[in-house]
Amino acid sequence: MKQLIVLFTCTALAAAYSFTPAVLPPHQTTETQKVKRYKITDYGAIGDSTTLNTKAIQSAIDKCAASGGGIVVIPKGIFRSGALFLKKGVNLDIQEGAVLKGSTDINDYPKINTRIEGHFEMWRAALINADGIDHLRITGTGTLDGSGAPFWKKFWDERARDGKTKNLDVERPRLMLIQNAGDVQISGIHFLNSGFWNLHIYKCSKVVVKNCSFIAPAVSKPDNHAPSSDGIDVDSSQDVLIAGCFFSVGDDCIALKGSKGPFAGKDQSSPPVERITITDCIVEKGGGLVTCGSEATIVKDVVVKNSITRGPTVLRLKLRPDTPQQYENILLENITVENGGAIFKVSPWSQYFDLMGQEPPTSIVRNVQIKNIHGNAQTWGELFGHAKATITDIRVTDAKLQLAEPGLKLGNVQGLSSTNVSVNGQAVQLSEFKQTVANK
């Protein structure tokens, strides 16, 4: 019932924007079906934290699939494993007290042709991999532990040796990759200490991620910071609901991603990111409550509501000078800011960009609204693009903020407006801010 109420209110909220957010039909869950259960300990898995159980767990998955499907159960215990590959008809239940603990040997994650940072290449598989599995359910209150510390150390060591080290130069496994699937539910899982991204959703539709946590250290580099530990990467997917989740990670909390480069608009493997709903979430550490980029082409019809940021930026839009981008119809409503950083961080993103000999493409940001936001933060932040970016119709409505530095780094933005906004007890009109940054 609670989920239905949330979905209804998201629909009503989006009516003014003339689009339909991620409202998904009710599902017949595995909990209500009479299905066969395959406990991994019955196939030789040992939960002693040291035995490598990859083959035993995969045999349970294979047997489940060969027998017509069911639920593979990970019971209480610490089960160390390398990459696992789910199959059609196989669901996963990670029970209370269960830990699926990733191996720290990179060779336990085979190289596959995989989607990573907006393209395909031979790179390491995730701990859990699911390709083309419709109606997938991954449930429980157990933990996926990526054992990320050795992978983070290797990355920081390489970065110290060579300051030009890129994210993909040091192989690190994701915790979970779900791709090419429809009607997916992931609920209750604790994602912990991922070597790279936590949950990567690529080319999926009708996805629900609810009541999950995503935690990796984000304090000091290099000893206590997990590089590239994004919470959820929604990549080229549609109709996604993220509800009741907690994030404290070393990179973006929720990143909406696609392709990159001057030919990204022709990338048939990267359809637009559309109809994304984020509700009742808390972000404690990370790049932002929601981020578009760093590889993305078309992102539209996004609703973020009833959520709290305890430091991360409210809205982060990365504008690549080498990629034709379109970010539009983004609504953030009923947002609480607790000791926050910036409200906006909309600016060029030039890390590793490559025009490939082409002329710089154009980009568009339009129809962005932040409504009913309150709390205390450091600053309004920054709102500007590169030379080929057009930013229009940015609105803030019903805001009551305490800002340590109430300034705004502003570029050439058309249609910046505000209604009923107060900062430090004084009424503010955003339209009165003057341009201070030239589009680069």
C-alpha cells in the first residue's frame, strides 16, 4: 500500500510537466508464488568467509535454471565468491545474516565484453551478473560485500605513480550488473565496499530498487576513500523507481548515464534515460542526490522527491564539451538539506574528453525545477555551461534556506527564476543574480 501511495503522488506531481514518471504495474512477487528453493549449502557452499564458493553457488544457479527456475537461497554465513552469472528463471534471496563476499583476486572475475563508462570493452565481470533475465527478483536483507579495499589501494597506488591514471586503467569489479531486462525488482539488499560501481543497470525497463543501502568509505584519500564507488548507475534505461534507499559512497550516489563522445547521438546501444523516479532516499556522502553524467546523452522526465541530503550537492549536471547532451524535465520536490554543500553543480565536465577531430557539439539543459526545498547548505553553487551549451528555464519555488555563502556562480542562463524563496531570512529573486562566468 505504501508503495502504491508513493507512485500515485509521483504521478500527480508530474502532471504539471506533461510527462509520466516511472509508475510501474503491480508485480506477482516470488514471495507469493509456490516456487522451488535451492539453498547454496546443499550444493557444497561453505559460509566460513575463506572457502571460495564460486563453483558451488554457480552449480545451484545452473541446477535451478535447468529445473525450470526458482529461488537460489544464500543463508546465514559469509560466503566468499568470484563472479556469478544468473540465468533465466533464477531469482536470488540473500537472507538475514547472509554475506556474499567478493573475492579479492581479480582473476576470479573473468573478462567479458561489457558495458562500462558509456561504451563496451573487455573488462571484468561483476560479482553478480544478469543478462536478459526478465521478471528478475533479488531480495532479502543480507549483504553483498565487495571486499573493495585491495582494489582501491591498487588504484590509488597507480594514481600516485602516474597522475594520468584513468578509472578503467585499474581493473576493479562491480558488485552487480543487470542488463537487457524488463520487470526487475531489487529490494532490501545491503551493498557494501564495492571495488567499483555498486549497482549498474544497463538497458533495462520497469525496474524497482527499494529499501537498499549503498555504503563505501568516502573520507580521506588514499587510505579511506573508495574510488568510482557509485551507488546506482542507471544507464540507458527507462521506467526506473528508486525508493527508500540510503547512500554513503565515494562517488556519485545515483548517476543517470548513457553514451559519450561526438558520435553519441548515433549510438544505438544507448537509448535515452527516461521516466526515472527517486523518492524517500537519504544521501549522506557522495557526489550528489542525483547526477546526470559523466557519460550521458539524453536524460529526461526525472522526478526526485521526499529525500534528504546530508552533504552531497542537490543537483549535479555534468556537461561534456565532446558530447551532444540533452537534459530536460527534471523536477526535485520536497528536499531537505542538512549541512549541505551546494544546491546546484551544473558545469562543464572535461575529464578525459575527446572530440575525435570533430567540431564541438551542442548541448541543452531545460525545464529544471526545484520545489519546496529547505535546510542549511554552503552555497547556491554553480550554474553555467560550455560554449556550446544552452541552459534555459531553471526555476526554484518555495525554498527556505540557510546558506553560509549565498552566492551563485552564474553563466549564460536564460529563464532563471524563483518564487517564494528566502535565504538567511531574506526574500531572494534568483533573476537578480548577474552573470559571473563566461561559457567556456
